[in-house]
Amino acid sequence: MSICNLCPRRCGVERAPSQGGAAGFCGVGRRPVVARAGLHAWEEPCISGTRGSGTVFFSGCNLRCCFCQNHEISAGGFGREIPVERLREIYRELASQGAHNINLVTPTHFIEAVAESLTPPPPVPVVYNSNGYERVESLRLLEGKVQIYLPDLKYANDPLALRYSNAKRYFETATAAIQEMYRQVGPWEMDEDGILQKGVVIRHLILPNHVENSFDVIDWVAGHFRRGKVLFSLMSQYIPCGRAAEYPEIDRPITQEERERVEQYLFYSGIEDGFVQEPESASSRYIPPFDLTGVEPARSQ
């Protein structure tokens, strides 16, 4: 075993290869733990397209967002441990089902295994779907292996990041990571059908009572990337999940006024490339069931 400093927490723990042994903040060993693998229709249109995105939901997380919609797997630990070769098989299976891409959801703490699994490369583009809390040095393990980066930029306000996600220096860390992601893949490109082939899509979720945080995130993106460089996805799907009830100020969906204020701010920011989520997205029906679909090999008849 070796000391793990893969993510910005730099736990320095000798993470065990398998589950049940020593683990750091993420709560899992080094071998991938997966809760679901299947076609997903509810990503941005340029990612889900008409056939779906081939999503692989990893268990564990290096954040502890109190409002996490995937709390069952991010903090609860539900999932099945699999070897790297099985990951490769899952990619091939998803591609054979028509997936436009392979979408790796919350893979940070398994980044070594993920990098290994992407050799040889899958037959479709790879999406690295991240909470944004990444080390630049670890992201370099993926250079040339990932075509699309899909990071969150949750906070421009570090006290909020500490309160709601138990993350120190989130803004500085996530913005450095996003700039590294852009360095690796460059400006976004879509095919003739409007399906993203490479690039960075920066996601931001509006939180109740914190529209100023959203304004600051928008300002940073507008100030660092010119038109045609990155895509920006403004999300209004927030509903109280996980432990949100412990934080009264965010224990509700966002209001129409909050959503409209942030959308208006985005409109005047100069950012033109991207997406604005419909208010109807704030529903639990868009949270996929974590039931090990697609994780185990199909049995022969």
C-alpha cells in the first residue's frame, strides 16, 4: 500500500486496495466501487443527446455536501467493488448500447484505477464528471485519456464551501483544477448532431438564499474564458436531500425569484455558450436508482 494524497485533502492514509481496510476521507479503498452503470438521459443535451450518456456512478466522495442528491452512495457507501478489467468491460457494454460517451461520475478518489481503465481508450469520448475539488497533479494522470471535463464550480465563497461541503479553499482549488482541465482538452467541439466531442462544461447549482455566490461564480467564468472556450451550465435542480434539514437556510427548493435573478445576471455577464436548466428539473424523479444496474457481468443464458 502507498500513502494517498490524490485529492486536495491529502489525507496521507495508506488506503487499502479493497473495501473494509484503511480509508481516507472518501471512505473507500483504492479498487473502484460502482453503484450503477447505464444510459442516462438527463445530462446536458450535448452530452445525453438522443441515445443517452453511458454513466458509471462511483461510490464514496472527497466532499461531504450536506445536500447531496446521491447521498446513498457518496456518504452511505452503497456499491459493488470491481476490478479495473470489469470497468473496461462496462465501457464497452455501454458503448454497444449506443451511449454517446462514457460518463465517469465522482471518480476523483479512484483516479489511478480510472486512468488505468482508459487504456486502451473506449470507442466513444470519455467524460470526467467531477465535483471540482481536484488536485492538478492528479488530473495530469488523465491527460490524453479524457476528452470532456464536466466539473462543478459549487462555490466562490469559501465559508459556504466549508459549511455545506466540509471543504477548505474550495474556490482556489476548483478554479485551478478547471484551468488544468481546459489546458488538457482546449476549446469545446461538437459534431454535426450537436454532441460534444471535447471540451469543458462548467456546472453551477443555484443554492437557496445564496444568489450572490452564483453571481461570483459567473463573474469568474466570464472573466477567465472568452466565447468559444468553455460551456457553462446553470442548474436550478436543487431540492433538499441528504442532511439539508440540518441547515434551515437551504432546507427548501430555490424560489422563482432566486432563479430569475441568477439567470438575468448570467444574461448580462457576456457568457453565451452553454445551458440554463428548466425549473421542472427540481424533482427527485431525476435521481437514478442506485441498484447495481450494469455493474455485474450479464449472465449467459
